[in-house]
Amino acid sequence: MSQSDEPTMAEDVDDAILAEARAESSVPGSRVDEAVEADQAAATRPAPAPAPNGSLWRDRNFLTLWSGQALSQFGAQITELAIPVLAVLMLNATEWEVGLLNAAQVAAFLVVGLPAGAWIDRMRKRRVMIWADAIRAVALATLPVLALLGALEIWHMIVVALIMGVATVFFDVSYQSIIPSLVRTDQIGEANGKLQSTYELANIAGPGIGGWLIGVLTAPFAIFATVGTYVASFIALLFTRDHEKPRPPEDRKPLVHEIGEGLRWVFGNPLLRRIVGTTGAANFFGTIAQTLVPIFVLRELGLSPQMFGIVFSLSAIGGLVGAVVTPRIMAKLGEARAIPISAIAFSVAPLFLPAISLVPALAFPLLVVQGFIMSFTILLYNITQVTFRQRITPPRLLGRMNASIRFVVWGVMPLGALLAGALGTWIGTVPTLWIAAIGELLAGLFVVIGPFWGMRDLPDAHAEHADAEAPDPGR
């Protein structure tokens, strides 16, 4: 991150972040237009006093957002299982069709990821999340309706995935950018930890219940549960109050200039460049593997959808443990060293996935162990690097910072999914998994060979402009 405000400006920005929005009893119940009017009225009122230290558990405003996201994440885990089961077992999708479906889910990050960040920096982020939830709920609901009519085909799923992908781009960039407008700077790490913890709880409960729902209702109708959780998230966001002030029109520049500003901020920082390199490469090769995992598990290994769901659930316990113990690990090792250490672990673990094909009788326990290690180390890595990103970025650049990073680290995922479909069709599922595992092993080198080992704590606050422009000691 090379671009920064002057030190005095940085202090003003930090003071603005310290103002935490509190819950308001007059929030309207169910209309987006009323929520917009409430936002506009709130922008004219003085900022409430920030909550005392360690008070997120007593902060009704944060808890409202948190509860809505917990339900949404729970539903997303059900769909994460139901969609591949529906494609692989009910529609008999080929490797190439599964690759297209996975690519459609994340293609929007490559196509509209960068302009989305600039647009979001001009909008109220909570409002963007409200509309994104509404679009996702409506789009997803069409799948079980088409199934009920007996008309569902794989291309319907691909179209719905594209629509939901665009909505998810806007939701996720806003979601990662809204936390600093809800809590103080010193509470960002705690807020991220709480959100990640519930995400992992959803990972534990969601797939298991999703597998049960698939067994009882079939995959298309299990998707209705996710639609309900998106509606719940929509309502929770209507009741959430933030203290974000839209950028004044005179502060806005041409879209191309603003996109470039976000990219320069991200890639001007030598530490962020390395983090983006590792994350992007890991996501590319990880997507190759994850695209073919449903075929590998359901066809090659012969596990049932219910057992597949249980594997997801038990593996996710590692993520929950990682979210809980990350603060202790960072305190002991230092947050800077936690990044390469976690990268080594999640780069080695993928080698065990294709190796399971050599001992199919032990597939279930080995899948669980491999998933546990991956979930634990990825959560340690993500909490550390996401908190670092949020902490040093000025509020006016948060949307563009997250969008720029997502453009790279998620933009490679549709390419990985398409390559997975092509390789899986050409050389088979297991050989493709070995290629992906070797690629993930190399992905960690960006942060493993670098300056992180010589540091204990990562730079704090965006006033570290000079550090961001210093020569990269790892070059």
C-alpha cells in the first residue's frame, strides 16, 4: 500500500473510525426505501460516543449485523453442499459442466470486481448489502421452483450462479469494508474474529444439516433453507446502523482514476503484494482441486451426500478452533510470523487429498483430517491478513482496496475452475488433483520467502506510508 493521506489527515480519519454506530429502536422493519431514508437522516446526526473497550458483546448494533450474517453463512453452507450434489448426482454433470458451474459462481470477481470497488466507495455499504441479499434470495429460489416443475437443467444453474456471483461481489466487498464503520480501530480484530467464528460454526452445522435435508427433501428443496437465511440477513441489515458518511461528489474522480488509485494502494505495499501473491496462487490451484472434489468424493470414492456433508462439518471444526486461538497464536509468535507459518501448513496439506485415492477404505477419516488442517491454517492466515488490510487502509479506500485484492485472488478462480474442467476431462480427476496440490505447495513461497520472519508485528495504521514505499527486503 503505497498511497496514503498525510499524517494529520490520518489522525482525522482514525478519529472518524472511532465513532461506533449504536442500535436505534426506530429502524423500520421490512422496506429498503425506508432503510435508505433512515440512513440519510442518520448521516445528519452527530456521531454517538464509541462503545467502551471490550463491549462488542453488549453492542446491539454489531450483534444485529452478526446474527444476520451468522444465519446467512449457515444457509450458504447448505447450498455449498446442495449445488454440487444437484449437479453431479441429479443432473449427471460432466467434469466440464462442473467446471463451468464453478467458474460462473466466481466469474463476477474477474469481470466486475474492480469497478465494483470504486462504485461501492461512493455508496453506503450497508445499503449495497441489503440489495445484494434481496437479489441472491430471488435468484436462488428459482432453482427449486424449476425442479418442482421438472424443467431444471444445468444451464439454469449456471445462469443463477452468474447472477448470484455479481450480487456476491457487491456484498462481499461491502461486507469486508463495513466493519471499520461499525467498530473502533482497536476492535476490528475482535469483530473479524467473531464473524469468522460464526462462519466456522456455520461450516460445522450447515453441511451436516444440509446432508440431512438433501436426504429428506432432495437437493433442490434443501436450497429453500438458504433462501430463508438470505431473507433473514436482509432483515438484519435493515435494523443495523452504521456511521459511514458517503463521499462528497467533489471528492469523486473518474472511475478509471479511482480504480487505479485502489490498485496503487494495494500493490505499492511490499507486504500486501506478497500476501496477494500467495492468496491468489493458492486460490487458483485450490479452485482446481475444489471444483473436482464433489466428483472425487461422490463418484471416485463413493461417499453418500450425507457422508459428504459430515466431512464438511467435521473439517470445519478446524476453522472454528483456528478462529478462537488465532489471537493467542499471534500473541506468542507475532502476527507477522503467523502469516508464513500458516501458509506453509495450508500449502502442504493439499498433497494429502489425492493421496486418499491410494487408500479408499480410509477415505472418510483422511478427508476429515485433511479438511481440519486446511480450515485451521486458512483461518489463522485470513484473520491475520484481513485485519492488517483493514487496519492500515483509509476508510475512503476500503472498498477499492478490498475490490482490488478480490479482483486478483478471486479473479483467478473462474480460470482455475475452467482449467479443472478441461484437465479433468483430458487426464482424469485424480491426476488433476495432484497438479493442483503441487501448485498450492508453491503458492506459499511469496510469503515464506520474504520479510515476515524478521518482524513480529505488522505495520499499524495507514500513516506507515514511508514503510510501504521502502524497498522490498525480500527481493
